[in-house]
Amino acid sequence: MRWIPNFESEIELPDPLLQIENLDIGFETARGLVRPVREVSLSIYPGQTVAVVGESGCGKSVTAMSILRLLPSPPSKVLGGSIRFAGQDLLRYTERQMQAVRGRDIAMIFQEPMTSLNPVYTIGDQIAEAVVLHQKVGYREALQIAEQSLRDVGIADPHRRLREYPHEMSGGMRQRIMIAMALSCKPKLLIADEPTTALDVTIQAQILELLRKIQRQTGMAIMLITHDLGVVAENADVVAVMYASRIVETATVEELFDHPKHPYTQGLFRSIPKIGVTSKRLETIPGTVPNPTRFPVGCKFHTRCDKMNGDPLCTTVEPLLREVSPGHWASCHHVEKFADSPVTPPQLEHKRETDLSAVGEVKA
Amino acid sequence: MSEMAVTPIEKSSPEARDELPATSRPWLEQIWLDTIGRATAKLGLVWIAIITAVAVFAPFIANSFPILAKIDGRWSSPLLHYITPADVTLIAVSAIALALWPFKRVGFRVKCLSIAGSAVIISIVTLIVIHPPKAEVFDRYRTLAKEGRLEKAIYAPIPYSANDRLRDQFKVDNPHPRAPSREHLAGTNPNGADVLSHLIHACRIAMAVGFISTSISMLIGVIIGGLMGYYASWVDLLGMRLVEIFGSMPTMFLLIMFVAAFPDYRSIYLIMAIIGVVSWTGDARFVRAEFLKLRHQDFVQAAIASGLPLRSVLFRHILPNALAPLLVSASFGIAGAILLESTLSFLGLGIPLGEASWGQLLTDAVGSGGSFKWWLAIYPGLAIFLTVLAYNLIGEAIRDALDPKLRKRD
């Protein structure tokens, strides 16, 4: 059951910056083909923040890595689908063409700031190398650009920091430097793979605020990969919930948080501790994410689902993503009128209203 | 907690920088400090420094020609007259290296490049400019002295060249080799050459063999090992078979065969090249293991993700982080190469006759004379032993410094 592109709706909408369609990724392993990403469709519009949420191993990082084609091949291979960036299919690019996209059009920041910087080079060297490469400037000029981008991410005394080594800095600073590095070439899309997971809460807030400010200034799109719903609620415009290789629900952040439709999403929300509510135990989703080598037949969530009630449909037919209400896609047989809903590609141009007074200007 | 919340991202006072614990230096620098912090490594380095200095200044330490001589009332420098382009290059390059060393502002890479560049330029210039006389007539100044024309002469501390045979200096009833005496502190060899001078001039061969053959093997090892480690899969499979093939070649017998098969091509540089070409397998294994480990590191992924070309990812981002274990194998490799050359020379298959080598002196200890000449065994043996030991001590110290289990917590 593949969706057929609806050309009429595409004409109405502005072009998405990045459009992933039916992406299928497989890994050749000793125990056969494992498919960590199946039929993932996702659109990201300029200036938008799209959050991809899910537990460890649900395929969110693989999706992100496959956009930049960073997955080692073999063992990984693309089984189908397309990743269109500004109209061009990145999957058809040669390695040399990809090198021009990486860092310049699409930049990425990683989860672990402590190990993402090369210990043998100074900060300035590392940022300048990519700048020299992509912006075709001299080393001296690249260092000035590096200095400016360090200033942009709120690092004091950037001129001196350029000459320092990564080990001389704290985790929060290193993540700022990673962001500065990613931003130094003014990418149109920033993929942030759990950018705050390794940081403590106060630094986390600073980093996310920084990303929001830079997004407002430059209008770049952000693909935010996280498992933290609090981060999603504060930063995302559109949310895609992934479970066991598929997107199970996607909607605007307000819609998703107000009306979660998929039992998995609902379970996720129930397992957030709430302020002011006393309960003996925090509610959890029973069971664990199924092993990608042995996904259950039918709905992949049925082994842990509280809505199934022995429905044979759930154990036999896998529900695919449908537009269950305008602007809200979900994949569950038990969502109202699921069978009658149209199968359309998720395309949400939504941008949240930002309370501009809440966030100050970036320090110059 | 409240303090944490308001802490600016940064404390940048110079005082704060000085308080950094010792472990937070760049990694290679830390390894280096850990290495030279060990007494054994210090001993090794001191010995190698002595050998290097002796090798560089060999013609000024042991030379049959006077440094300054007054002949028929005119001052001249016979030593400088006979100096070779290699001597001048060595001295000039080491002078530049020593002069550059104290400058902290100059980066390590810049230092290395400028030293290598000046070495090339100086060697070309000296080859063009300096033409020492082909024939070295060692007896000339001795004859002049006998005739009384040599009014004043200042000699090097050891007034004998390594290939000065001193044929006419002793009578037939007192033949060479002679045991150590006041004239010849380490005796003479069967040809009548001074052993101490021989030892001093042989330092060059030993150092050159060690460094050149190890550089060749490192170069091959890094390239092949790097490609194996980075690409893994079939490249690795193929490379490892190549490593096994070369690893199964007995270097010693290959060298003996080569020398036996091509006696006309016998040259020390050929021997260095063969040692290098055969012994890269260890380096390749080290580099492969490091690259396999490093290629999945976050900073390598980040380098790829920022669009850097493969060349930069491999050699700028992975290689410097893989260098430290290579240093261990390099220092053992130098020791091995020195030993190999000495063995070859001992067997009479090494460097061409007439050039100075420690192994060649050893041959003479049990040579044609019949009886054992202890001074021809002890001194060169000691030189080989100490040099190989020094390199092994340094290699050992680097290995210990690299081992996190052995590193002191501070």
C-alpha cells in the first residue's frame, strides 16, 4: 500500500526543503537483512523545526544519517525511496557531489560533544577547514568567519578560543563549538541528532535556546532528533513519532500534544511525570522495543498495545500511515475512521507562534 | 545548584588555565611527557642524542687531517678541504633544527617541513659547490711533519680517519690488529685503521639505516594499513593477505640472497630499501587496527558530515590520532634495522668494504688472524648493544605511556 503522490496538493504548497519519500534502509547482517527504517516519509520546510521522536533503536538516527549518506555501505543499503533536497534526489548523488552538500547545504551536529571534536586540532583549525573547503576563501579569512560564528553561538573571547584545543573546554562549550562549526557555512538544513542528550539540564536549555535564536536569524530548517518530549514541546513545529522502523504518528506539535491518536504516543505522554500529580508509580509502556531482526507480524506495536484487545486485525495487517484528520497522520487500526482515511504523504508547513519577548537577542 | 544555573559558559582568566590538570594536554603531548618522564626512556634518549651528535660531527671528532695546519708559513684547513657535501649538509641541517627547536610559536609541522625543506636545498647546494679531492692522501701531513714543513697543526681529538690504514706506521714485527694503547684507545683493526674512529664514523651508517628503513616501512605501512582500516571489507581482506605474504618473508635471508645474487649492486641504500620494503607489515597492522577503531569515532563522522574529502578525513583527522602506537613500532623497527645491518656486515654481506660499520668490526674480531681480538668485539658490540637497547627502552616507555592501565592517576 504505497501512497500515490497527490499533485494537486503539491501545487498549493511551497516546495519543502527536504522531502523524504518511502525511505527504506536495510542492513546486511550475519542473521539476514535487517530493516531499521521502513517507508519513512517526512517533509521539512524552510525555517521549520521538525522533531523526530522515538525510543532508542526506532530508526530515527538511521534516518538522519541516511540524509547525509553517512551510513557505512556495506552493510547498509537503500532499498527504496528518495530523499529530495531542494528538488534533487540525494540518493542519486555521487560521493563527490555529496561532499559538496555535506556541511554546506546540510550540516549535522552529534549527540556526544565530548568526542565530536578532533583532539589533535585547535578549534580554529577545525572550523576553518570546512569553511575553506565550502566557501572557497583563504585560511586567514576562514579563521575570521570561524571567529564570527563562535561569537554567534555566544562564546566569549572567541579570538583566543580559536587557538585552544577541545580538551580545554566543557561539554556545553564543545556543543556550542559543534553548532558554530555546523553554522559556519550557513547550511539550509541542520540535522541535530540528540544535541542535548549528553548535557546537563541547564546547558541543555541554553543550547536549545541558541538553536532557536539562530534559526530565527538565518531561517534555516532544523531536523531535531530526540527522545525527550519536553524538548519537542518547546522547540518543534512538527513532530514525527517513530516506532520500530516506521513513523507511527505525525502532526503539528500543538495537535499532537493535545490529541495524541496512536496508542504509542499516548503511552509516551502518560509516562512523563506531571507536576502536581501524586502517583505511586510512574506509568510506563510495558515491554521493550522489538528486536529489528524479529519484528512482530501485523502492527509492530501490538505486543505492547493497550488498545488491541485481541483484535486479529492488529496481529495480521500492518497499519500504514493515514491522514486520520486534516494535518494529522497516524497508523493504528483503532483510531477513529482509520480504514476510510486517505493515504497521503505527510506535508505540514506549520510553524508555531513564537513568543518573541520570551527569548532575548543573541549576544554580540 | 543556583551557582551552576548562572555560571556563564566560560571562565577564561589565565589563572584558570594554569590550574588545568596535567592530563588535559593534547594527547600526543601528554604521551610524549609521560614517555620522557620515565628514567629508562631518559637514558635511551640521552644515548641516542650522544650517538646522533657523534654521527653529525664525526669528521671533526676523528680525522687524520689536521683541523688547522701551518705549512711553509701559511695557515690552511686540510679538514675543511676534504669535507664532503654530506658532512656539510648534516651539520647545517642539525644546526637549523637546533635553532628552530626553542621557538614555541612555530608549529611542529612548520618545524618539520622547514627542516626537511632546508635539508633538500642544502644538500643540492653542497653537491654543486663542494668538491672534495677524490683521493685522500692520509700520509701527506705525516710526511710533511717528518720533513719539518708542518710547523703547527691542530688535530681532531682522535687524529685518525676511519679508513686511514696506517700501513707504514708500524714495523713488520708489530702487525695489526693491535690492542688498545695510548695511541689507539680502542686498538686497531687488521687493516691498521683506528677502531675508535671506525666506531665514531659508523654511527652515521647505524643512524641512517635505522631511520631510512623505518621511514620507508612506516610510509608503506601507513598507506596500506590506513586503507585497510578505513575501507574494511574486501580491501581489508586483500590487504591482510598481502601483509601475511610479506610477513612470512624472512628479511635476513632475502637480504643475503639479494646480496649474493647481485654483488655489483651492493650498497647501503639498497639494504635500507630492502629492510623497509619487507618490514612494513607490523606498521600496517598497527595502523589498520587504529583506523578500524577510529573510523567510527564521532569526530571522524563529524569530519565526513562537514563535507571534507576522503584525503583530509584519512590523513588529517584519523592519522594523527593513530600515530602514537606507530611510534612504538617505529622505535623497535629502528632497533631491528640496526641489528639487521650489523648482522649483515658481520657476515660480510653488508655495506661495501671500506665504509665504516659496527658489524664489520665484529667480523674482524674472529677474522683471519686466528686468535680472538677482544677489543674488536667488545667496543662495536657495546655500541650495537647500547643503541639497540636505547631504542627498545624508548619504545617500551612509549608503550607504557600509551597503556591507560599503567598510567598514574593524577
